[in-house]
Amino acid sequence: MLRPLIAAALLAATPTAALEPLSQNNYVNDRLVQARVADLIRRGCPSIDARIIRAFSEARKLKRYALDQGYSEAQIEAFLDSRDDKQRIYATADRYMVERGVVNGEPETFCRLGRDEIARQTVAGSLLSAR
């Protein structure tokens, strides 16, 4: 779920000389971490689903953000292809979840976090739907 959303969100932009690397752009990274959190919750909790249309809408918003910032397609592709950046985003999402009590193999911990994210209307919560 995460890779197609990232790709759709960050394709093509015009170059700007003074841009920070995407790996240092807090807005982009925070949203990618939250998308990963949502993906892990929906996989770990049988009573929570992904809001696919909402996820694609958020991906388009992220793409628009990247375009407005002036990132080039080459910068975006390099970021998406970076194993280090992917591992960093995944590790940040994992820490976020562990800090909030999620335990692998215990679906209720995923469900509890998912319900909390939905109730707090976080980015991750906006990508989820409780059955």
C-alpha cells in the first residue's frame, strides 16, 4: 500500500536550486510515516480497513505539495528508490507504534491504536475505517 501511494504522491516536479533533500522535508516524511502506520494497523487489526479513496486523495495532496515545492522527478525517484530512506521511515513508524503500546502478534494492540488514531483524527486515522 505504501509504495504506490508514495510514488503517486511524489512524481514529477520542477527543479529548484535551494531545496532541502526530500529525506529532510518534515512535511513529506511525517506523512509517509503516518501512511506506514496506517498500513501496519490495517494489516495487524482485523476490524480496521484502509480508506483507499482517501489514501489516494492524500497521496495527490502530497504530490501537489512536492510539485509546489519544486522537487524534480529525479529527486523524487531517488528518494523513493532509497533503501536508507525507506528503512528510516519504516523504523520511525515502528517506534511510533511501539511507543503507543503496539505489540507484534497481538491484534488488539493494533486495533486499540487504530481506534485512537481514528478518534484523534490524525493523518493515519484519516486513512483508516473501523468496522
